[in-house]
Amino acid sequence: MKNTLNTIVILIAGLRLLAQAPTYDLPDFRCSEIKNETIFESGYESEYLLAINDSTLLALPSKNEFFLSKEDLRNEFISDFGHIYYTDYGTFLVHSGGGVVLQYDGRSLTRVDDSFYHQNQYGGKSFEYNNELYLFAGHGLFTAKNILTKYDYNLKEWMLVPQSGKIPEFHPKSISARIGDKLFLLTFQSSILEKSSNLPMLVYSMDLREMKWELLGQVSLEFLKEIGDEFKKIFFDPTSNKLLIHTNKSRIIVDFIENNYSIIKAKYPLERAILLNHNNGQDFIAFYCDNKTQLEHQIISKKDYYALAQSPKLLFEYNLDVYYSVIFKFFISGLILFALFILLRELKIDNRIVLRLRNRSFIYKLKRLKIYDQLEVNFLVHLAEFDQMTFQELEDRISNKNDSMVTRAKNRDKFIRTLLSKSMAVFNLEPSQEPDILIICTFENDKRLKYYTLNPRYFKIM
């Protein structure tokens, strides 16, 4: 009985292996012959394209070759067309730096644009939405930019698309995925020149109906450590809406909708294989190099592959800090406006001259006074700062060294009369009212010494 059970188990295992056995007759060539490891879905059922030289793509399993002319390529290579779009009109390949567009319809590969090699959106994030081709951000030789461009089928040229919201800065080591009406972006908070390892990683989303960006939050430190600095391969599974990231450390499954990620500890050959959709998206096909550097493949159901995942962990903390900071900014702005309103109202109804020490200015009922000369300004500011100035100090300021006591006293009287006359004009006072705009005081320990001070009924110090 025991032998019978073992036989059944072995038979079931054998049938399963047969069901997942390679079904493609792969060409006999080494992985080094695939240019820049360029292998991707063609957009047609279970067909894949490989770059086998500078100008040729090979289709599997048909082994058909598609050649691009030197006139179309110029000084570029077919493996440089890294932006792949799948639409109802066919599959489009766009140069990694933007500009030139190729269309593959399952039978031919043709250049369809009237553009040129832009060379200014390397590292940009490409996505398809409503059969339109978009490319976000990128860098050229000297500059990085966070522009959004769209290919115009009629003009056969790329056009700028307006964006709004909190638009992310470009970083070459960023990852994107389009899910429904949302584009999700994992990116480091920095410019192109800064090292990723020392920077936080943020999660953004863009509502494609309005082209409006939003900062969702910051990824967890665990995720940041797990992902490291290098992403070897990135693949989006449209049937599960999950992003698969292959790093030097592990395989990571990112679920933006559920806000979590899982680690897959796959064994050889899956641990280093390139995963692509297969069998109407029900399975994965894993292309890999064997120990003889020959191109091989393995087919595995998505259900079995995802079963290898560990328990999910939180991807990012929602951006409550930004939310509260916005509320706080509005609150502070409101307080400032309120304080400004109160201040202006007070200044408007206050019948005093406001003396602002910071910029040595004089304001009366919201109007800036310019009637005082420099000596008068210095005198009033001194009184505001030190609360007093003796007769002798004032005479020293406005008289010459050789002036007599009588001349010094006359200079002082003339200075004060002029100052009071100007001040009374500000307050619209008559001389007969004899206003005490300046107060004359004496020191308690020496009644002979007199000094001036400001009358707080006429002056306010700020």
C-alpha cells in the first residue's frame, strides 16, 4: 500500500512538471548574445522579442527577425528603445531618451514618428493611458526635468502635458506603475546628483484624469533597506496589479492598492530569471541563463509564484505629516492675517505716531511720515530707545564745538520748536493748544539737569 501511494505521488509530481515543461523551442545561443539583456513581451499572445544585435529583434517562438535600418537608428541601437507601450493599436517602442517611436504590429517593426532623438528623458517613467503614450521626467546630458510629455499620433511628435499638484522631482532610481486612473511612483527625495542610500524614499500618485500629483507618504525603513540601491529588473503584472522588483538581495512584490509589500525567496532558476506574462496572463514565463550561459526558460503559474511570498508588510506611512503641515500652514496664515488685520485696524484708529525702531520709520494712520530730517529722526529714535536725552546731549548733537553756551541754547530751542511745529502739523493741532508732545523732566538727584522724553499720548514705539 505504501509503495502504491509513493507511486501516485511521483506520478502526480511528474504530470505537474510536464504541464510546466518548456514549450518553446529556444534558439541555441548564449545569453551574452542578447544585447543588454533586452527581452520583453511583444504584446501578442505568448510572443517575446529579444535584441540579438545592434539593429535586430528576434521573435519567440517563431524566430522571425525584425530589422531596423541605419537611417532610422542613426547612431543608436535597437536595445536603446527601453520604453515599451501596449495599446489597441499595437506595441510601441520609444527610445530611452525620448523622441523616436517604433510600432510593432505582430508582422513588422516600423518607425512611425516625425520626431528626432530627444536625448533628454533618460530614466523617465513611461506609461500608457487610454491608448495614449506618456513619458514623465528624465534627464539629458546636463539637466534633469520633471516634465510630462505625450505622443500625438496625428502630429507624430511629442507634446508637453500640463501637470498640477505636488510634482515629484526626477530621480534616476525611481519606479512607476499605472493602475487604472492612477500612476504610482516610488522615488527618492533628491536631485540626480545625490546618493540614494542617504535619502528617504517617497510614494506619489497622479490622478490621470486631471494630471494632478499627490504625495502619499514615505516608505518604511524596512522596505528601504530591502530594496537597496540597485533594481535589476522591474515588471508589472496587469492581472494582479502588482509590481515585481528584482534587486540584488531579493524579489519584492509591491501592492500599491493594499499599501503593502512581500518578499519572495525564490530558488534557482527563478531567483535570477526575467519574469514575463504568459498564457493570457495566467502564468509567468521565466527566462534565465543556465550554468553554460545558454538561454533557458521555465513556466510557472502566477498562483504558485505568489504562494512563495512571505507575509506582507506595510509599504508606506500615509502622509499625515504633510496633511497636518498644510493644516498648520493654513492656521498660521490665518493667524498672521488676523494679527495683520488687528494691527492695521489699531494703526488706523490710533491717533499716535508709530515709531518703528527696526527700520527707523514713522507711521501715522497707515501713512509713512517723511517730514522729519535726519537729526530729528536720530533724536526721536534715541528717545524711543533710551527714554531720555539731556539738554546738553542734544546741544552736543546739533551745535559746533566752538559755539558759546548762549548759541548752544538757541540752537536747542530752535531745533525743538521746529520739531514740535512739524509734529503739531501731523496731529493738526493749533499752537494755542500748547501740546506737550515732548515732556521736559528733571533728575531727582540734581534738579538743575533737565532732559526730554516722549509723551506716550503722542508716540507709540514698535
